[in-house]
Amino acid sequence: MNVLGIETSCDETAAGVVGGPGLQEQDELVPAAGEQGGLLVDVTYSQQVHAEFGGVVPELASRAHLEKIVPTVSTALRRAGILRPDAVAVTAGPGLMGAVLVGLSFAKAAAMAWGVPVLGVNHLEGHALSPFIGAALPRQPFLALVVSGGHSSLYRVAGVGSYECLARTVDDAAGEAFDKVARMLGLGYPGGPLIDHLARQGDASAVPFPRPKAPGLDMSFSGLKTAVRTWLEKHPDTPRADVAASFQEAVVDVLLDRLGRAALDTGLDVVAVSGGVASNTRFRQRLQSSGMDLRIPPARFCTDNGAMIAHAGRLGLLAGRRSPPDLGVRAVWPLGSASSSGLST
Ligand code: KG4
Ligand code: ZN
């Protein structure tokens, strides 16, 4: 079953196709166990229009999605060598509503024209399962950390569609903190990759930034962001690379601390890490040497992409999930809430 995945929740217009045997050929398939959907293609158009504003402008994002959605999807289908997919998976939330609307409207119309089912996918589920694009799911349950621009959450995954949120950020998301600190350092947007790059020339122990704590396993990054601002006010001559490296190290310490504690608390040893921040070079190095049973996608599947939506959608479709014809967008859609299964939205 070839599934077209469409992602337009923020500033990437993306389409991916994931394929492999469907239920007809594999009747004994236990949903999500041992099922490997191979990646056929992934096409991502990153909108440049926001750079001069230092952040994503929702109205401009919607307009750019509208312009790019048809070329992006047709390129993906052409590269996959198919005229039409067997099903369409599409991000239905959470995200910028105007942006999600473009992808969802397109997906519903295309699925109707092709006469194939459509499944609304939770963007966070796309990230959480992205370490397993083209690979089998691990033994369940396992831990999944999603660290992106809008979310920093830790889940216990009991199976596809079964997520328990163990922790979240109480204020800024990790990626948001990267973006805000990059702005303070005059680096531009998006800030994560720019800090990642600059930090390579810096000394991570140069500035003693705090490692903020929140109750339980929760995370907090806004105090750290304020600490950077205060430091820059008091010590404006500190090399920016040292500030970047020290800030980055603090974020990585907090994330590793939370993961380590969660593994200890739950007794789960497999840890799947995803989302834009999971493409951070230093974070990946530290994760690799942490001794955890780590599952992490290649960097291009950490930031928003269509393959992760195709992949999560395909697993959901194989498990029998379908969205109703009146599928709508969901601005707030916590993973782990009753309807995150995609059965209804
Ligand atoms: O997952 P994503 O593409 O979009 C959301 O769902 O939010 O994540 C984007 C976030 C941005 O905040 C961006 O600055 C951050 O991920 N990011 C990074 C890196 N690449 C992207 N943060 C740290 N290091 C990176 N290399
Ligand atoms: Zn994302």
C-alpha cells in the first residue's frame, strides 16, 4: 500500500510517499508490529519568505503552501513512479490553522478524486514514529521524546495510536528556546541550525547557564532563555560562539537528564527521539554516547517532512483507522488524548 503523506502545519510544504505490502498481501499483519513501510520519496519545500521577519508569519505560510502544494505533491508522485497513491495521510493538526487548512483541503479533494481513503494524522504522532521510517517498530512499550519548535514532550508508546504523555515543557519548547536565543545573538531564523553551527567554534563550559528544573519529568526552558539574555546584558563581550555552545549544552543536559530519569522511572530502555531539535549535532553526539537504546531518524526526518506523515498514516491505515468525510483541522490536539487515534477529529 503506497501512502502519500502531506505536511503543511508550519513553514515546510512537504510530501512523502511510503510504500510496501498492504493488508491484502499480509493478512496476518499485527498492526504496527514488524511492519516496515519503505520510504519511496520525500520532497520538502522550506519556505524562505519568513527569514526577514525573524519567525514564521502565519498568513505568509498559508499563501506559500497554496502556491507550493501542487508542485510538491506532483514531484513526489512522479519521483515515486506512481500516478496515484492507495491512500492519503495528511497533517490535521496541531499547527498554524491556515497552513494546516491548505494541506488538509488539498488532501481531501485529491483523495476524493482518486477514490482512496484519507487519514488525518497528528503532527506529533508523525514525529514520534519518524525514527521508524523504513524500519520495524521496537518492542513496545517504549519511550518517545518529541523536541520541536512547538513541543517538547515525552511519551510512553504502547503501540501505534496508543500514547501516554509522561512529561511536557511547562513554558517554551526546546526549539523555541533555540530560536529566541538565536535572535538575541543576532543570528537569524530558524535559530536551531545556526546555533548548532556557531556552537562548534565555542566553549560549552564558558558560561555557567542554569539547568532549569520543573516538577516531575516536566521540562522548562524559559528560565534558561532569560539567563542568556541577562548574561548578554552583563557580559556583552562574551564571544557569541561561547554563549551559543554553553546554551546548547544546557538544553542538551536538561533533555538527557529527563530521558535518563524517565527510563529509570518506567523501566523502559528503548528511547525514540524526534523533532527538529533531534537534528542538533551535539544532542545527537551526547545521545549516541549515553548508553541508551537509541532510535533516532536521520537529520532530514527530524525537521518537518512528508515522509513522517506518510509513515504514521500508513501504520494507522493498516490498523484500520480512517477519517470521516467531515474531517476538520485541530489547532490543539495533544497526543494521547482520546481522539489522537485519528478515528474522528
Ligand atoms: O519539528 P520542526 O521542524 O517543526 C515543529 O514541529 O516545530 O522543528 C523546528 C524547530 C525549530 O525551533 C528549529 O530551530 C529547531 O527545530 N531546530 C534545531 C536544529 N534544527 C532545527 N534546534 C537545534 N539544533 C538544530 N540543528
Ligand atoms: Zn514538527
